[in-house]
Amino acid sequence: MSTVVLVLCVGTTLLAIIGQTWWTIRVDRGVSIEQIKKDQLTTIRSIEEHAFQTIQDADRAISASIEAIEADGGLLLQNPAALRQVLIRERQNTTQIQSLRFISPAGISSVTTFEDPMVKIDISDRTHVRQIINDPASRKVHIGPPVKSRYDGKWVLPVIRNIHGTDGTRLGMLCAYLTLDYFDEYYHRIAEGRQATVSMHSDEGIVMIDWPFDARRLGEDISTNAGAIRIQAGSREGFFESVEMNDSAEPVFLAYRKLAALPLTVVYTYRLHEALLPWQQRTSNRLLFSGAITGLILLLTLLLLQHIRRLHRSEEHLAANENRYRMLYESATDAILLINHRHEYVDCNPAALILFDVANKNQLIGKRFEDAMPSVPRADGKQHSPGKLLSLALDGQSQLFEWAMLRKGVPFFNEITLSRAHINNEELLVAVFRDINARKRAELLQESQNQLLHMISAGIGLQPIVHAITQFLARHAPGTRSMVLLVDAGLPRFSSAIGAGFTVEFLDSAARLEIVDHATTMSEAVLTRAPAMSAGPATSAAAFPGRCSSWPILAQRGQILGVLSIFQLPKDHPGSELMQLIDIAIDLASITIESRYAEQRIRRLAHYDELTGLPNRVLCGQQLDKALLHAQRHGRQVGVLFIDLDRFKNINETFGHDAGDTVLREVSLRFLDTLRPSDLIARAGGDEFIVLVDGYDDPLELGDIARHLLQVASRPFAIAGQECQLGASIGIASFPQDGHSAQVLLKNADIAMHRAKDVGKNNVQYYSIDMHTHSVERLALEARLQRAIERRELVIHYQPKIDVMTGRITGAEALVRWNHPERGLLHPAEFIDLAEDTGLIGALGMLVLDATCADINDFRLAGIEVGRIAINLSGSQFNDTRLLDHMLQVIRTRQVDPSSLEFEITEGMVMHKPEQAIALMEEMIRLGFTLAIDDFGTGYSSLAYLKRFPVGSVKIDKSFINDIPDDPNDSAIVQAIIVMARTLGMKVVAEGVETRTQLATLEAFGCDEYQGYFFSKPVAAADFIALARGAATAR
């Protein structure tokens, strides 16, 4: 009852405070608005007076000027200079007037107060002029709308009157232009520091002046605006709440006043938010004060109510706490016991009865902690004294420890918490026993897994680890036995069986099981790659009666590695715990088997070539060391053959690496079939092979073996429906003549092989000391070529291309030469292959392009027109993804037009990846380059692709030109190429023309251009300039 009375009193007080505050705020707002109204009406009157006075001053200036004109009967209009002086005199008295202007009845301005008054301007398009022209009899002043001055670009308000003669006819109009800046300055002073606007509009609702100035609003029609309508219908002046008469629609207080005797109204608006800001601040203060008082009253009331409720609840809490404690205590799943200072149990909950396996509390109460809880040794070997732990807990040191009890002879693990508590004025210990058997089992399981993983990482063999996995299952799943059967890919039966608890005979019979449908659960698990269950034994009931279930063991990528089989009694079924163990065992078995297989594969990859299956260079070296040791002991000879396939690079570039791999495998098989079983062949890498021949008597036998290898390597291959042929270069070195170590023999055989390539390829060379000297020279040449590129020792010679019909030079081919410091000028044949082999061809090619671009600029400076300069691209350059970037960088640096360059490519370069090649060629054409097919007819060609290639010309190889017209086959080929090229819209260039007969034949065949020694050999840039000038003079 007291609470209700208190609430009513407080509520009445709060209502009174709120009501008083609301009333005060409302009255204050009304007073504030009334004061705002007075202030705005005072301001609008000042604005109206200023506007009226300004327009009156302008009208007086107009009227005075009109009187002067009418005084002499209009004769002043015939004297523009005198009229202008009158206008200037009247304007001087009114600074707000920008200008006075006389306008003819037709709307032509001829006299103004501006500096150049005599220029006649037609202003009849102006609204104010057009309005008064349409009212010739009017003697009233006309105002606006505002216009932008054509003289100085400022906005002005026109005030205009008609001029009449003595007979009443209109002589013209006189207009005064008031600057809007004059009004803006005044309005700025009036409304400075306020969010206010000032505007003037006509009775028709046309905006004449708008402040702050906004040119877009001048001349705007606001007659339909709600505020404008209300002003039009109102008295001469007024004040009301409204919104801005523009797009913002901002709430404002609006005051207006209509100008006396003029069709204008001035409007002053003041943002409602800013105008009421003082009132809002006072209102905030009042609300804050009232809120603070209200909050204080509520706070005191709440404190008082809480105190009252606390008194009422204290008794209820005491009873509820006891009931709650008893409920938690009795329903807890953990065993809870209370122990006194004599270490005796004084109370317990039902869970404790279950833990200690007793019927009621009386069987526990009164017993000592130490006597009622027999223990087993801890896993870590430590022992706890129960009495000491209880004493520490009674002293205030809470205890937490694990304890293993014996229940029905089986260890049962608990986590025990001892903490001191005061209950009924007695100091007792609360002992909480928590079952941690599941956690301990998981820890033991994890420990077993870690042991197995350690065995796997330690490199222990496959069989011991798998055997340990089956023991792991037997240990953690009593009543079961397990075994693992391994699978060999491609074999129809299991390869081995490993398990704990089985006889050797049983495991042997299991390992011989065939993998067939519906035979055993093991086979089903392999074939279906899914678990297979059975109610009976899998192999022999005598071996282990019961049911057998099998699970596949899969590799990470899904390959079948083996099967895990679990044997149980017929009444048992795999439960969730057993399934967890099985999953762990399968994962461990999979890791073990796959890692061991991977190790075996790594060991094989370390010694064997993965593509061909042949021994690799490492194993070959080891076998060669053994053979040399054996030969030294027994006085035998050992031969080493180093083989490198000729033209294999063409296969790779033309047909792709997959075709190249197929060829390597085929060559390997041919070599294996050719060699004796005692000989060893190894793949050294790429297209190189090493043959180790042990146990021969005559070194000539090595030559016979090498020639047989040449024969099988030269047999044609069928690739993509085309017949291709390779060759081989073979170098031979033998022990003891050519070296006593594996390293020396391999090096010397390699030197002999390179000698075989240098003398024409597809032959056999025995090592000699002279070859070593040649190899050293080759290495020196390689290093010298590197420096030559860096030092720009390479120069460009140009061989002209000639129009067959006119004899005019149409272009040239850029041919690189090496200006060797010691050996003189070297031709490409002596270093291009070396550049290809050493990877220098890319840098060499960009150097050629850069030098050619520099020469093109010199040709232009010399004033000669040489057409396009052709540059050869190598296969490795064409396959470089950064080729275009490098080209563009060079031509941009040299500022050469791409149309000055033509790039020559061979058929073989584009047949490897034709779609990619076409895309690259199209991009080169888009950039402005042109393309030509070089050595046409000598490579792997496809007309289906050739017609898609965006090339401008084809070059007939010199080998077809040499014997025309005498050789009918070459003549037919040349004619066919010319006809085909013309059909495809391509130009034809013949290479290697050396005689007049050849040129005449080409002219008869319809060839477009030629190049060769008949006209000129390749010459240096300076000589080419002279040659071009001479050819031009001859024409």
C-alpha cells in the first residue's frame, strides 16, 4: 500500500512539472514570433522605401530627360550628341543608374551614356522594349524584367517610359537601367549574418530581384507559388509562416510590402530555424532543467522503492537460496560430497551414490575420504596423499587433481575439485567428482596416433607400420581383429596381407585372394571403392569365425591402395566408437602406403628418366664408375657413345612438345632393340642419349654399334599424318685411351658428338685431342659473341629487292654480319646457330632491329626512298611472348614508322601453334608491320593455314631458283608457287637470282620481285645509299 501511495505522489508531481514546462515553452514561442514579426515588418518597410526611392530617382532622371526633349518639340532627337549630353547630365545625379538609353519607336538604340553611344543596336527583342512598343499611348513608367547588359555583362533592371510629341505621337522611348549590384549591396547590409532572402517581383509574379543573387531565378514566374498567391490576395503588407519561394522549400517567416503606385512587391524571408534559434535554446535549457528535476525525483523514488523491495525480498531469498542449492545439489550429474575437518563424508548427492555404487547415503556418511576411495597409480608415476590434499584445501588452498578409482576391477578416471565452504556455521570441504573417462580415452587414442605418425616420419618400413596400425585397432577395440591387404595397380589379386592376431597361413591365403565381383568383402571394397559388410567369415571360418567388414584405403587423388578388413563376433556390429577408430586407421594406412610409394617413386625418378623409362645421367654415371673400376681390375675396355638427335628441334617447334615426347619414346625403344642386353643406354636430357658399352675387344665394334644406332634413328616417323625424318650425331670415347674417369669420358664423348655436328651431322666421330682444342675454341667463340653483342660489333648489310618488270629498287633485306676483331667479317652461318644454342638470339635480334632502324633514319636523311626493309625472325624470337613489346620499344626510341619494316618468318615457325601464331601476326599487321614467308616450300606447310596467314608476300627459296629453267621440276614448283600466291593475293619474291637467264625465266613466270648477286651482293649501309642513288639516276 505504501508503494502505491508513493508512486501516486511522485506521478502527480511529475505531471505538474511537465505541464508547467509545456505551458511556458508555448507562451515563449508566441512572444518570440511576435517579436520576429515586428522586426521583419520594420525591415521590409526599409526595403520597400529603398526600392521605391531608387525607382523614383530613376524615373525622375527619365522624366527630366523627356522634358528636355519635349521642350524643343523633339528637335533634340535630331542632334544625337546634344541628346547624349542631356542623358549624361541626368545620370550623373543618380549613381545607381548604369546607363540612360534613347530607343527609337522601332526598338533601335542609337544614343546611350556609354562611351560609344552612336552604335545603333536593335534591342526590340528585349521583353521590356517589346512590352512598351506594344503600348504606344502609355505615359506610365514600365519596369523590368531584369536583363544582362550587352555592354558590360552586368544584370540591370530596366525602367522605361514613352516619349510623346506635342501632337501625342510617340517619338521614342527612354530607358534607365538600374544595376542589381546596387540592390545587392543594400540587401547585404540589411540581412548580414542572417539566413535570410530578399526578393522583388511584379504583380504578375515575375522575379525582378533575388538576393542572395541567383541569375537562374531572374525573370522566373512564381505566380503559382502558394506564398505568391497569398501575397497577391493580401493587404499592402503582411507577415506569415511559409516556405521559400524557390526549389529549396525551406520553412521561413515571410514579410512583404507592396510598393506604392508601382506594380512591385518586395519580400523578406527569414529561415524559421534561425529565427527561432534563441527560443529553441531557451526551450532546451527549460527541458534540460525539467528533465534533471524529473530524473532526480525518479532516481530518489527508485532508490526508495528498491530499498522497500529489498526488505520484502530478503526473507524470500533466504528460502529460495536454500531450495535452489538443494535442487542443484541433488540434480547435478557430477558427484558432490561434503567433507568435515576429520575427513569424513557428512552429505552427498544421488550422483555420488552411483559413483561409489552404494544404495543410500548412510553407507557413505561417516566414512573417511581415504578409506572410501581406493586408488590406482597415476599414469605419470606420481602418487598423491589424500590426507595432505584435504588439509591443504581446509587451509584455503583449493585443489584440482585427477584420480583413478577401481570400479569392478576397471580403472575409472575422475577430476576432483576440493574447495572450502561455510555451511550452517561449519567449515566444510565441497568435493566435486567429474567423469573424465571420455577425455582420457581420447588422450590415449591421440598418444597412439602420435606414435604411429612418428613411425611414419621416422622412415620405418611399410610392413612394420601397417602391423602397428592393426595392433592399434586391437588395443582400442577389444574383441576385434584387423588386417590390411595391399593392392598393386594392374594386378587382379592382392599383393600382400598384414595383420595382428592371425596365423601366417591365414595371411598367405588372404594375400592370394583374387579381386573379382561377389567373392569377398575385400574384393567388393576394392571394386566399389566403398565399405563392404558381410555376416559371415571372409576366407576361413576356422581362422577366425565371425563377420568381416572391409573398407577401401584410398590415396589423396582417389587411387585404390588397399583394404582394411575388421573381424568381429557375429552378434557385434560396428558402433560409432569403432567407426571412429576405423577412420583413423584408414587415414594412417593411406598416409603410410602413399608416402612409402612416393618414396619409391622419388628413388626411381632420381635414377630414371620419367619420359622414356631409361636410366638418367646420374645412374649412368654411377654405372660407368662401376664399369671403369671393373675394367681397371680386369684389364678390359669401356666405350661411351654420346648421341644427339639432329633436327629434333624442328619437330618440337612445328608439331609441339607432345609430338616431340612421342618421338623421344620411339627413338628410345629403337635404341633398346638395337643394343645388346649387356649395353646400357641412358637419356642425358633433352634429345641427348648416352650408351655405355662394356666388354668389347676391338674399338671398331663401337663404330658398328654407332652406325646401327644412326640407321634406326634415321628411319622415318609418322607425326600428325606426315612423314618426318631425324638423324643423329654420335661421339665416341673409350677407356683407357680417351680418359680414366667417368667425368672425362663423358666430356670427351660430348666433344666428339659436337664435332660430328660441325662436320655435317648424321655421322660418327671418335674423340681425338684435336677435338678438345676445337671445343675450347667454340666456348671462346660463345663468350666472344656475348661481348660482341654488348659492344655492338655486329653490323648490317643490305641486299636490294628489285621489281622484275621495272628494275626499280623496292626494298632490301637486312643481313647481319659480325665484324670480328681478329677474324674479320663473319657471315651468319658462323655464329647464328651458336646464338640459337646459347640463348643469345633474342638479344642479337633486337640489336639487328635497332641498327636497321638507325640506318632507315640515315636513308631518309640522305634523301633516298628504299621501300620496306625486311628483317628475319628466328623461331625462338617468334615464340617469345614479349616480342611485340621489345619491337615497339625499339621503333619508338628510334622514331621509325612500322610501315618501314617487314619481318620474314618461316612456315615451320607458325605450324606449331597456328591459332596463336595467327593472332600474333594479326597484331603485328594492326601495328603497321608487314610479314613475308621466307624459304617457302622448304618447310612443313599447310595451305589451309597459309590462306589464313596475314602475310603480304612469299619468298621462293634459292634451292628452287638455282636450276631454272633447265630443271623441269624446279620450274614447275616455282610456277606453282607464283600461281598460288597470286590466287591468295600475295606478292612473290625470288631469292638467289644470279644469272640473266634466271631473271628472264622469272619474268616469264610472272614473278614480282627478286634479289641476288645478279643485281648486287649484300652491302654496307653507306654503299647501299650509293647503290640506291645510282639506280635512281639510271632510271
